[in-house]
Amino acid sequence: METIPEKTGSTQAPAGFILTALLVGIFAVGLTVAVSATPDLSVNVMLDRDTIGLDEQALLQVEISGESQNLPAPVLPTLPTFEIYSQGRSSSINIVNGKVTSSVVYRYLLLPQKPGVFPIDQISVVYNNRRHKGNAVELTVVDAGSASPQELEDRALDTEGDSRDYFMEAVVDKKEPFVNEQVTLTLKFYIAVRYYGSPELTEPTTTGFWTEVIGNKAPYFQKINDRRYKVIERKYALFPTQTGKLTIGRAAIRTTVAGKRRQKRDPFDVFDFGDFFGRGVEVTARSRPITVDVQPLPRAERPDDFTGTIGSFSIRVSADKSQVEVNQPVTVTVAITGTGNIKSVAEPVIPELDDFRVYRASSSEKLSASGDKFGGTKIFEEVFIPRRPGTLEIPAFKFNYFDPGKNRYVTGSTRPMPLMVTRPEGYVASQDQPYVSPDMTIGSEARGIRHIKFQLGQVTPRGRVILLTPLFLLVNSLPVLLLAGTVLLRRRREKLAADVGYARARGAARLARKRLAKAKTLAQVQQAGEFYAEVYQVLTSYIADKLNISPHGLTTESIAELLRQRAADEKLVADVSRVIEECDFARFAPASLTQQDIDRSLEQVETVMIGIEGVRFA
């Protein structure tokens, strides 16, 4: 057998080493792809206040947003100087152009243990083996009582110097704002006792302001005059629309608080649950009105084309095309973003252009609030139609506004945008003859835009006018008549239900006819007593219903006097009196009556009823 000698000192790598290196490379490439495919997350850390008292508390919010719907919870660092309590979380999902983004806000309550300045850092989120770190914030804790101003401490006391159980405060951040500058109004409801349900707020009157609600703040606790109050806040963005002194009206909040327990009157009443649980008392707290002195904008250095916009803004312009043919539209989008009254932001002024025809397409607003500042984005869409071919230029847009923070006028501008305009087929370079594309029809055969007629010709109506046809008028008048009838019927029913006298007067004749019909069935000698009793009831009840009085106790003399007061004929009064007297006689002596007497009485009462119906009782 031939033996193959072993090679020594060879530079060739073993196969196992090559395979291992290959696997490591594949794993590294896959890890790089996975890391690059991991959606970016952002972690934003916020504090509701940067300074609190030792007996107060701060709200820490951690907002995590990204392109994933399963966002992890944040990891908080060790904060030994605070007691931390979770206040829950809220989430939202947005879908824009098929792209899904989500956001989760975690809330924590921080209770300080000692005064000082404490940085809060290293709040992070671990997602797909990557650590995303949030921004650092700083919280200052001062000694107990120093965070409450003297005016607030005085407001928490009543006229006798005792601590109030509840009160309401309204404060503004500016007392002398410029016209259309934001004034942040904060309503604070302080309550130190237990309350039931949700407090009901009556909004303050803000005449002379453009008002936007910023929202409610998470409740927190504050110690005032050695007493712990729960504070509920609501913020508004007010934009004064005129100069001079304007008043923000009172706000009111109503709630039910636990009342004081009363002493038991019965010592053996062991089931006095009213005293055990306490009784709720409805109370109302009101704020004081606030007057602000609105200042006009300074005249110095005011631009000639100033449009009245106030705030802090930036302008951005984009076009949907960079190359078009002559007479083809280009949509230019102008976005103005910042803080201020977005709804009053004016459109940038576009000068007359020789190379373009400009038309305004639309405008829209996206409102938002960042902290206590109200703002957003206002978008204008302008359509530019080039008149000639060549390399044209969409000019720069200028937008001026007054910045109250800098106390001066600011002008923002954009860069010009080049636009390549090509010469289409059939183009004629003439101002008198507009360009017509080969597939465009201008004339009597046009379906979209009709050609201009220089001679109107004879104008005569064609066919009948449908509005004047009887069938059209009849069909369209029926719903109106039906509605009018329904309204009248409903009003009549409501009046009958509300006015008893009116209802009795309206139904008197119907009830009288009903009783008279019953009397005719009793018009027999054997039932003479019942017949005359019913006839008597017909007359007295009819008169009583007409006058809205009781029929009981009416005598012949009183009925005659009532008829004379209504200007009734004396013969009618005499006939009514005679019929009533016959009824009284017949009811007590029915045996002496004949059938002829009953028939004659029935005829008389019918005649008398006809006469009474002609009397005006109202």
C-alpha cells in the first residue's frame, strides 16, 4: 500500500474554520439587516411642573411612539428621593398613507421625600435588543409651604379665618396681551373633602375672545395652609379679537360633597344608615372675573403688507411636479406651522406673475396643543399654470407675522423653485390664440366647456314650466297642509290638556246632546222621575261647563242671573226658569204627570237648548 506523505507548513485553512467564518458572516449580515429593519422608537419624558413643594406631587409622563403596535413599557431608574405610584397609561394609533404609527403614554405620580434639585434621567425602552433612551428632565422640590403664594393661601380662608373645604381659582398668564395673542386661562378647583360623582363645570363667558379648549390636566394634590387639597385643572387658549379692556366671566363648578353627620335623636335606632354613611350636599364654587387690557400692535417697523398674523411660525413650500407642459397645472402646497391662532393665519400674498396664471385651490387646518401653547399647521394649495415653455421659476413665498415673544415683526420666506415647462405639440406662441391640444374640442360639439356665443339669438322657453303645473302644486302643497293640520291639532290638544275651563266649554255641547239622548229614552210615564232628573242635569251641567263652575248648588235664580249677565234674551231666561221649575215639581210629584206633559217638556227643553247655544258665555 502506498503511503501519502503528510504536508507540513501549508497555508491552506481547514474546512471547519472556513465554515465557521462563513456562518459568523451570515449571522452578522442578518443581524445588521434586522437592526436596520427595526422600526425607530422615540421616548419623550415630560413633567407637568418643574417646581413643587415638599408636600405636593408631580406627574411624570413617558411617551413612547413608533411604527409598531406592540410598544414595550419604559424602564425607570432608581429614584430614592421619591415615592412613585403608577397612574395608568393611554394609547393611540394613527394611519397615514398606509403607514401605521402608535403612541403610548405612561403616567407616574412622584411624591418627594426631601427638598433639592433632582435630575431624572436614564428612562429607557428596550425593543428588539436595542435600548432607546429618553430625554432628561429636572424637578426642583422646595420646602413645605413655599410653593403656595400668599394670595392663594388667603383665598383658601373664609371671612372668619377658617380653612375652606373647597374653592375655585381662575388665573391667566398675561394681563396685557397684544390683540390676537394667546392668553392661557387656567381654572383650578381645590377641594379638601370627599365628593361624589364628577363635578359639573359651567364654562366662563369669553366675549371678545376666540376660544379654544386645551384640555384637562391630571388631578394632583397641593398643601395649602397645612391642609391637603385635590386640584382639578382645565386650560383654555384665548385670543383677544379687539383692543381695550376685556373681561373673562365667572366659571362655576357644582358637585356633591359629604355632609356633616347629624347626632342621633333616638339612642335605640341602631339602623340609622343616614348618619352612618353621611348625607351628600350639593355645593357650588365660583371663580372671580378677570380683566385683561389688550394692547394694539406696535406701528414701528410694521410691514406694509402685514396681514395681522400673531405667533411664532415657519413656512414651507413644495410642488407636486418639477416638469410640465404649457397650460398644465402645478399644485404648490404652502404649509405654515407654529404656535398661535392657526385659524386666523392669513394666506401668503402672491404677486402678479407674467409667466403663470395662479388660482387658489383650497386651505385646511390641523390644530394641536403643545403644553400650554395652542397651534398647529395651516395648509394652502395654489395652482400655478405656466403660460409659456422654458425654464420658469415659481417665486419665493414671503410670510410676515408679529412675534410677541420677540416683540417684533418677523418675515419668513422660502426659496424659489425651478420648473421645466416643455413645448407640447401644436403650441402657438401667441397671446391672442390660446394653446389647444390635439384632442380638445372647442365649438358646438364640446361636452365639457362650451364655446362662447357672441350673439345670444332668440331666447324662448321650451316646454311647460313644471313649477306652474297643477299636479306639481298639488303634490307639493299636500305635505305643507298635512304639517299645518298636525300642528293645529297638537296645539288644540295641548290647550285642552292645559286649560280645564276651555276643555269643559268645548265639550259642553257634546255632553249635553248625549244627556238629552238619554232623556229621550226615559220619556215615559213609568220613568217620569228619572226623565225630569236627566233634563235638569242637561240644563245645569251645560251652563256649568260653559262657565267652568260647579253644577252643584245652582238654583233657578242663580241660573237666571248668570244668563242675564251674558246678555241673554228675557224670554229665554223665562223659558229656562220655567223648565227648571217643572223639573223640580215633577221630580217630587211624578204620579200626576201624563205622557202629554212629558212630550211637551221634552220639546221645551230642546227649544231652550237651541236658545242657550246662541248665548256668548266667553
